[in-house]
Amino acid sequence: MTLEKKPYRNVMEIFVDEEIQYQLANNKTLTQSGMTLNLVEVATFALNRLPSLYASSKEGIEKQKAKGIVQLKPKIRQAVAQGFAAVVRDPLRRSTPLPKEKGDTILDAKKTLSNLNDSFPKEELAAIVNFMESFLKKVKNEQMTEQEAIKLYYLLDFYWEEDGEGLLSANNNVVWVD
């Protein structure tokens, strides 16, 4: 199950996100303070104070939405307001965002490659995969220099030109340094 998107959703997350946007739009003090607010922290603060509303079907989502609107709207509004107050009160609190889940990234990459496999000539797709493997190894080993990043930009730009050879050297290997 880790490589697939989850077959269930917490409807409360939808309510909290909507309430955050509502309060941002209707509370001038939040937007006029000139302060950058960490909305993820506001959402997690609120979600930790509210019940979960999980559903695994479209009908279940609709049922949970109806329940949330009727029974929990005031609690959602209050929890989000408290979340804003907590984040505004301590804006310098250090917070390192969670990385995107690896399974989702790998699944997205596989889907993209699968789609490209149907529409790209095999030689071009192989060159792109070869290039990305080389690029990711350099990033992983922290061997990417500013000069190489600039070269990457120009190589990609050139590669997509109609007659450009772009990423390939004479022996079909990626060349990082001249």
C-alpha cells in the first residue's frame, strides 16, 4: 500500500483547509500584519484538536461532509482560530517541513516514465533516463556545482531544440564538465 495513493481520506483536512482560507480572506489582521504565516502549522494545530472524519468512498465523503457541517462547524472555526493565534504568537519557532512521501514520488516517476514510454522515441527516452540517473547521483553525493547547474539549464534548453544533440556526447554518455 505504500506505493499507491491511500484509498481513504480524512474529510476533516478538507474542512480545516477551507476554514483557513475563509479566515485568511475575512480576517484583515491576519493578512495585514506583514508576517508570513506557516499555514501547515495552523492546519496541524487545528487537526490535532478535532475528530477525524475518514471515508473510503464518494458516498462516505459526502456523509462525513454533512456530519462535519452540521455537528462540527463551530469547533472547526474555533480550532483554526486557535491555530492562527498559536502560530502568530510564536512566529520564530523553528519548523522543518516533512519531506514528500517517498512512495508517492517513486509512483509519480514510474507513471511519468510509463506515459513517456508510449509517446517518446526509445533512444530519446533512454538518453533522458541516463541523464537523470547521472544527475541524481551527483545531487545525492553533493557533487553538483553552480557551474554544472547552469550547464544543466542550457543543456536542457538546447536538447529540446529541434536539431539539438543536447544531453548526449559522442558516446551517448552524459558529459558534466568540459
